[in-house]
Amino acid sequence: MGEPGVARVTVAIVDDHPVVLEGVQAWLDRDPDRRVELVASGPTVADVCVGAGADADVLVVDLNLGGASAIDQIADLAARRRVVVFSQEMDETVILTVLESGASAYLTKNEGGDYFVDTVVAAAQDRAYVTPSSAGAMWADTRPARPDLSKQERTALRLWFEGMSKASVAMRMNISVHTANQYINRARIKYSKAGRPGHTKAALLARAIEDGLIRPEEVREYHSMARLNREEE
């Protein structure tokens, strides 16, 4: 069972393959802390986003539904929900497009067993989480326009991506929360002007990884250590 007093993350899944849904439930059951509860599933967004699914913390969506691509729906869904895309598609351009559309994370089905629960929990908590497929796409992106970020902007981004709240970033940098927000927002604006928008935290993290400001494993290592520390308290 989950930790006493800690609410479980609720997830709704849009996928038209029953075997995938069975596999997801098995992963959730295998999690020793039972951190995630599946509250709705179905073959279309309309089927899932009603009842309990309408209020789920995270919406997981397959890109290929009924033989058609759902990639054009991601931006609209992500504007209203925390969305994790869960797909067999491994094309790097598709992954980057999904993240730039506002999805919290991208997870391929062949890595789901190892990363599904952690990805959903991170999305529910509005934390950045980099799966191996996303990391590969980010490293492979060779678009040249790299904005000129100040030292303070780079530092604020790194600390924020490592899992700190903006208040904690401000404390570490010995600045106000307002100033920490300014540094992050300035970086976001500079990336947009360079033609590489980072409207969401996941998209902005992708930009930072592409430019070598932070390594994907640093994000995962930070969250793994934070969880171990909580378990030891």
C-alpha cells in the first residue's frame, strides 16, 4: 500500500490495446509503494475523460489510436491536463514535437516497465523527468540556435530542473523568489526568440539538455536520491 497519509496519484489511460492496459496495471501493482492508481481507461479521449478520468492527476495517451495519429491533439490536451505520451513511436522528431506541444513527458512502450510509475508520479508533481527515449531525442537534436543565457539564468535553470522548487532555487542562489522566476522566464523568452520554444518545464528541460546545461541522468539521479531520503526519514 502507499505511504500513510500520502494520496496516491490517479492516472487515466487512452489506449486501444487491452494487452497494454493489462501490462500497465501489472506495473502499478508491482510498485512496492503503490503510488499510482488507474482510475479510467479506454480507446478514445472522449471515452476516458469522463467520470473519474476527468479528474485524474495525469492523462496518459497513446499516439496511435484506431490507426490514426493523435499528435495533433497533444497541445490541446496539455493546455488543460498533465499529459504523458506513451507510444511505440521512437522517432526523435516526433518525441521533440510532443514535448514542445506541452506534454509533461514522453515514454516509449518498450521502456514502460522500468519508468512508467516514476514518469507518472513526476508528471503529477509537475517535476521534470527524462526517460531514455527522451534523452536520446534531446541529445540528437542538432538545431543550431543556442541562446546566450547569463550565468544566473543557467544556474536557476539547473537547480529548478534538478527538482528544487523556485523558493528553494532562490534560497540556494541567495536571491528573492521573484528574481529566481525572472531568471527562468528570461531563459524561456530567449529560447522562444531563438526559435526553440520551451513553453512547459519539460520542453525547456529538453532545450537545456540539447545545449549541455544539464545531463539527463542528473535529473533522474536527483529524484532517485530524493525518494531514498524520504524513505529513510
